[in-house]
Amino acid sequence: MATRGRGAAAATALLMAVSAALPPARGFSVPLQRPADCGADRYFDSSRLACAPCGAHQRQSAGGSSCECEPGYRMVSSNGGFSVTCEKCPENMSGVTQDGWNCITCPRGLTSKGNCKCPNNEILVERSVDGVLLDEALCVHCNGSEQSFSASDASGSRCVRCEQTFIQVSKSCDCNSPNILTGGLCFLAHEGLPPKGVAAVRFAQLGVTLASAWFLKNLQSSAFACWLYSNLTACQALGNMCVMNMNSLSSSSTDACGLFQYIFVSTARVGVVHSIPYWRHNLPWLYYGDQPGLASQVLEKNHFPTTFTFKGTDKDVKLKFIAASFDAAGNFLKWQNLEGGLLQLCPDTQTKLNAAYVFGTTYQQNCRISVSKILLDFANPVFYDLFLEYNGGNGQQHLWAVPVLNLNLQYNEKFVNQGSNMNNWLLTRRFFLVDALSGKENDLGKPPRVIRIASKITISIRLVSHTQRGTIYPPLITVSYTDVLVQNPETQSVMVSFAVSYEMNQREAQIQTDIALGVLGGLAVLWSLLKTAGWKRRTGSSIIDLQTVFKFLLFYAGDLANVFFIITVGTGIYWLVFFKAQQFVSVLLPLPSQEEDFVTYIACAFSLKALQFLHLLVSQLAIDIFFIDWERPKGKVLKAVEGEGVTKSTAAPVSIWRTYFIANEWNEIQTVRKINPLFQVLAVLFFLEVVGFSNLALMDASSSLSRSSESYVAPWSRILRFGVSAALWVAIAILQIIFFAVIYERFVEDKISQFVDLCCVSNISVFLLSHNCFGHYIHGRSVHGHADTNMEEMNMNLKREAKRGPARLLDSSANTFEQSTRAYNAMNKFLSSFIDHVHKEMDYIVKDKLLLERILGMEFMEPIEKSIFYNDEGHSFTDVLYYGNETTLLIFDILFFSVVDLASQSFVLAAILTYLQQEIFRFIRTTLGQKNLASKTLVDQRFLI
């Protein structure tokens, strides 16, 4: 216990001491220093992350993180280069050994580092065979005679056998004139050699042409070795330099590709590989040929000899790409499977990287990578020949060559690898991801001045038309390179992308859509003409004027919006069902570029439907409405005449409260709909985001509603997003309408029927005139019920109230109100007498509508002598309410939701904005409808609550 106590006390004291020594918060900062900032007489101390001074007669080492002795000084002691002691060498032994620990006499002079140097073809010897240090260094000549054929190696430390070309050409280790020495190889000068190559690399995006150090060293030697000796590595290296120069194919150039073509043409006699005419023996396969139209034959003449499914075994579902990889010097490295992210520069999980090769899954990966990371990870370029592996049927695995479309093809007079016309394409075979080698000038040991990056790689899979078994054309890999001028690698970055796209010929689908649009558009014109004719009859006008044309255009806008809506919903559901439900692949989704017409149709549908909705809104806010009070006085009452002091007998007052009550009920049902808008929006959002129906809109073959967080999420298809959301909107709306019609309105509340019943109970009929000569009549006449207050009495009560309190219930002009009252009574009396057939010159008949009249929504008979009242059990007066226009409102909501979603790619935002617009327009309809009701019925707006 005592020991534990002493330990605790010591720990407490230590903590107190440390706490006391802690600097304030602003003291936890250090200066940023890099090895390059230290200079020649300081080194970078990694323990302090700061520069520290070197000792006497010392300088910074090549790596910058330690010190070394200056020339003419040897090391006496060294602690890994961080603590070095140096001593000056004596005058007669001014050289320092290669290891830096000893002084030595140098008979042939010193290097810049203070070491002994020897002439070419001699090696430096500082110790005897048993390791004893010599007093004087020796320069030993390597024997280049026929017995040994030896020469010094690159480091000058030992003798090795001469390069074979020296021996073959000169029978020695020398390559004297007229022989040609290039790239460390010796060639015999004679006619027929490839022409002298241009060791320049063109970076067209930057407008820069560099004399590449790699090309200067290896271009000519690779061409000679490939031509003279059929050296496989040299031929591959020459092909790689052609690829680094963007396959520049020009008849007037002797660059890397020009030399390759010279050798390709000159070696026609040696035959081809695997019966492929573009693959010459000993040479890499770089081109498919330069015949016009060859690209379309390569990509479309033959089908890939296997089929794919969405729900089969692994071999039927995955694309097994495999690549033969080579280094820049032409050495074969290995076969590499693309799974695991070989071509994906953006880092990601293994599962997500492998998802790129699941058949039917549209893959898209984008990221920004710093130039410093690219230089670190891709210091040496790797070249790939890509193949697609398949089973030949006899158990033998075969490879199908995947052509490359290089969008940066240079110096070509006949081909332009842009656009969709395959006849203008020149297909190639080999490609690379990063080239940080050809952009090095003068010295291969220095960083490159320019690097070239495959910033966009797309593997395109095209489905054969009318296939039912998942047959595809040969894949195509499209590569686009970006040239980067290296200035500050730490701050520079490049946007890169990798994609796998699936496409099929959509021409037939587009033709069918155009036919449907033409047919339905024509029917919409006829339907709009019928509507216009019906409107002309209802307005009592027979003249085709500008207003008629304008009305036709409004009708046609709504009908054409319905046409676009039907086509887009049908298209979206078609792709949703047939793409997601298929097992053997027969259809593929349109590419984003092929969805533009579809999006345009949705935009047109929304614009036209919005115009129809505004027309509907304005029409409903301008209807004429009047209430007919059938109530009659129950008798007479005595009433004092104001100002005369006498009492007169007058008819008993009729209650105005029933009229106010009916007006309020009408005001409330103006925006009643057949569905609950809030529930509709929430239900759609629930199924999309919570249940997971939104996952059906992903551009992959999966029909699962749930996805793992570790799995790859394919890009959204705009067609599928619209199809899924529109289908849910329609389905939920239909269920709501059925529920309200069958259950809610039968057993809970039917506001429309209740309003009609209320009119009957209140002994009040309703006249609704939506046109000059057409409207709706709700017959509410009843023999029951009386009231005890009329409008005049109410007015007088209001006047009396104004003398005793605030005049908040009284208009500024009493005369206006009295005039309105008299007009109300006169109109009430006239309409009552009209309904009772009092006016024979304005009589009417009652009849049933014909079936065709009900279907077309118009009237065939012209009311010449008598007006016509049509029997109606379907509450047709709801045409002037929201309730009777549910289809228009629902389609407008769907299109509004879809337009917002397509613009934002967010179902949540679309739902919020859709609900807000519903509430905004409901408020406008209610407010302005209330004003119109007060104006037309002469019911004071203050009683509409």
C-alpha cells in the first residue's frame, strides 16, 4: 500500500509538472519546413520536422535528410548520417573512397564528389581481393578481345560481357564508324535501315512539342533492333513509343508511329498472328487498318460469341476482361484481370470496383486526383492490350480483342475519332493510363515537364437489335487523354472518370414514340375542336373570332399535355418492367444522351398542363353564382316606419342565415379534392425513400428494393425515375379515389352530396353559370323550414350596432348595401318565377342527355324556343370545383413533382415543393373564390368564414 501510494504521489507530481510546462493553446504550432528549404549546409531533421545545421566541413546529402563530408574529407564517425565527424585527407591522398571512410591516392584525377575516376572501359579498384585498402587506386582496363569481349558496366565497378550487337557488328566492344551507335546498341550501316526517327513528342492540348529523353535514347535503337533482328522487346518498345505519341499516323512523318509503319509494311512476308491481318509476326498489334468504314465492320459485322443474362450464373452475368500488360521497355509483365480496379484511377472498395463488370450495371466513377499522387503511383507507364474472355464451347478459353477508340488521335489526314460516324474512326489496340516518361526532357532522372493522363475511359457494351438471348456486339473502349504541364504537383489536380455503359439501337423505339405522338396528337386536335365547338354553343356565339382561336389553343394545350403525359408514363413503365424483369437480355436502357427527347416531352407536358391548370383556375374564379331562397313569409307582422312614427303591417321576414350557411358551405367545398393531397405526397415519398422503390430507378439489372451500403450504386436513369415515381403517384391516387368513393364517402363523409342535401333542407337552390348560355342548377326547393330574419332587418341591426360600437360589420356605403339588397330580392324573385314556369316567353324543358352527349361532354340540341335543363345524377356542377377536375390536378402534381426531381435528382425536395405549390394554389383558389362568391351572391364577405 505504501509503495502504491508513493507511486501515485510521484505520478501526481509528474502530471503537475507536465501541466505547468504546457504552453497555451496558441503555442501548439510549428513552422512548415521542407528538405528543399534547408539549403546546402543544413539537413532535414525528421524527428523535429525542421532543418538542422550540418557540422564543420559537411554538406547536405542527396536525399536531404542527413549530412555528408565535403569533397576532400573522409568520415571519422557517423551515426546514420545525423551525427557525422569529418577529417581532411592529406595532400598526397586527396581522394576519398567510394564508401567515404578512407583517403586514397587517385592517379587519374577526381570526380566532382571527390572520388577517384577512370576512363571509359576501365573499372576503379580500391581494395585488393581480400579487402585490404590500396594506397593508390587502380584503373583496370576491361579486355575487349575475342577471348572475353568485356567492358565496364554502367557504374564502372566491374567488367561485364559486351552487348551482343557490338560483338556481331565489330567483333569487339567498340562501335566505330561507319557503324551506328544508338541506344547502347551497335548497328551495321547499310541500305534498307529505317529512316532516322524524330525523337519528339507532341502534346497537342498544350501546343507543346518536346524532345523526349526516352525517345532520344531508345527510339532509333528500338527501330533498328526490331527491323534487323526482329527483337521482340525492341518491337514492343517501339510500339509503346507510338502509343505514347497518340498513334500519330502520317505518311510524311518519321516519328515513332512512322517508324513502326515502315517496319510493318516492310515485314509483310513474315506472316500474321492468329490469322489477324493487322497483327504482324514479332510486332505488337497497334491498328486495325486504315480502310474507310473498317471500324463499323469491326464493331458491327460479327457478334460476340457468347450470351449474357441478368439472373444467371456468374459466367453469364460478368464481363471477364483480361489485359496483357507491358512496361515501357517492351517487356511483357503479366496477364491482369480488370476486376480489382486495374483501370480505375479513383480509389474505392473492392466490391464497388468489381461492380463495373457485372453485365447490365451502368458504372460511373469520377474523382479528382492530385498530380503529385499520379507521379508517385505511376512513375513508370504500363501499356495494356485488352481482351474479353469467353468459353469456346469445347472447354477451351478464348480471347476476343477489344478495340480502342483514342479520342486524341494525332496527325491523321483520313480519320477523326470524334462523333458517332464509325466510318471516320481509326481503331487502335494498345493504351496506357498515365505517361510520366515521354514528357521528360534531357535527363530521365528528373521529373517530367508534361504528363499525359487517361482522364476519361469508357467501355461501351452494345446489344444486338432484336436479340432475345443477350447477344452483344464486340465491346469498345474509348479513351480520352489530358495533357498536364507540371508546375506545382502538390496543388495541381486532374478530374478522371471511368465508366461502363450499355446501349442498344433506340431508333425503332423512337419511331414508335413518334408514331404514337403523331396519332395521339392528331386525336388531341379533333378533341380540342369538339371542345371548342361545345364552348361556342355554351357561350351562344356562332362567329369564329380571335377569342375562339385563343380558346382552341388553350383546349389543345391541355389535351396535348395529356398526350405527352400518356407517352412519357407509358415509356417509363415500359422500360421499368421490361428492363428490370428480363432474364435473358433483350432490351437495354437508353443512355443519358438518348434521354434528351424524353426529358423534353416531360418539360412540354408540364408547361402545357400548367397552362391548362391556370386556365381552369381563372375560369373557376369567374363563374356566376346565385342562391334562390324558396322560403316564403309565414304571415304578417307590425313594423314601425322609421321617421314617421306610425306602424304598418308587413310580411314576416325570411331568414338570411340559411343563405349565409349555404354560402359558407360552398366556400368550403371549392377546393375539396377526390384525394388527400398531403397523404398522396407523403405516401409517394414513403414508398420511394423508405420502402426503397427508388432503387428500381438505378441503371443496373437488380430489381431489389434494398441495397447494401458496401455495394456499388449505379447512376440514376431519368426514364426509370419518372417511371417509378409516376407509377406510384397514379397507383396511390387510384387507391385513394377508390377508398374515398367506396368507403369514406359512403360511411364517413361525402361533402358534395352533403352540400346538395343541405340545399334541400335549407330550401335554397343554386344557380351556377360557367358560360353565357350554360351552367348548373342545384334544385334545393323544399316545403319545410322557415326563418325569422331577412336581409333588411340584418342591415338595420348592423346600423344600430354601428351607433353603439365599432363599425367592423358595416360597409362604408349603406346605400350600396341597400341597392345590393334590392337587387338580391329582385333576382331571387325573378329566378324563382323562372323555375316555376311563370315567364312563358322564357320557359324551359327538362330532358335527359344522350349517351354520346355524356361521353363527349357537350350538347347537340340548340335551345331555340325554350331553354333546356338536363337531368343529372352525377353532380356535374363539380366541374366548377376542384373536385370535378381531379384528373387535371393530379397530372399537374405528377408533372411538377417529376420536373423538380429530374432537375434536382431528389425525391425529397420534389415532394416538399409539390406540397408547397398545392397549398399556394389552394390558398389562391380559396381567397379569390371567396371574393367572387361574395361579389356574385351579394353575400357580405365578412360572413364567409
